[in-house]
Amino acid sequence: MNARAFTLPELLLVVLITALVSAMGSPLFSRSHELREVRRAADETVYLLRYARVRAMTEQTLYKVDFSDREFVLLRAVDFSESPERTLFSNLEGSSGRVRVLPAKASFYGQPQEVFCYPDGRIDRVRFFVRSADAGFVISTQEYIGHVTIREEDNGK
């Protein structure tokens, strides 16, 4: 009886080729993952701004989104006065009020310290970026009054 099987050198060659192909694909996956993470952060920022605008109109009170270097949070007016700067704000209960943090390789650029959303549907006019080394997104309320837009930045700049 003649048994057929792979020899040890043949098996080692297959393992070596598999390892090389995996190593070449890893940087591509890493860049793709980074792009997805930055896009998710930009989408979450836009969602929170839109959500704040709708809640401000629904509840007829002032909302704001506070930004720091890598974090942002939604706040509700406690005692809405005519001047947003004199209004006291508090965190929302539940997941709406949680502090959101950008992924490790992403950063805000040109972001305001705060964006106010008014009961009449207005939102402060701002334009800023969510960026990483390989990806960038522009977030703006300047193009259309009362709307928040997002678009991919040209060449990641």
C-alpha cells in the first residue's frame, strides 16, 4: 500500500507563505480600521449635535455640546435665560449625557469650546475637523442654517 502525504519542507513552505501574506495585509487592515474609527467618531459628533438641536426644539430649552481636546458631552440648560453665557447647565441622565471620547489616533482641530442649540431650531455656526494621520472629516453648521453636515476632508488635510 502506497500512502501519499506532504513532506515537512512542503508544510513549512505553506506556513511561511501564509505568514508572509498575513504580514503584508496587516498594515492595510490597520489603516482601514483607523479610518472606520475616525469616521465613527465624526458621525457620533454630528449625531450628538443633531440630537441636541431636536431636543432643544422639543423641550423649548437651551442645549449645548461642550468640547475639550478629545472629549465632548451634551448638557441641558437648568435655568434658561436670554443669554446662553449666563445660563447654568447640567449633564443629562443616561447614555445621552455620557462623556464621549475620540479614538486614540483621532483629534479635534478648530473645534469650538461649546456649541449652543436654541429652542427655535438655530444652532451656532461652526466648522471644525475630526482627524487622524490618514483620515479627516469636516463637521459644519455653516452651509445650511440649523443643519449639521459632515463630509470627508480632501487628502486628509
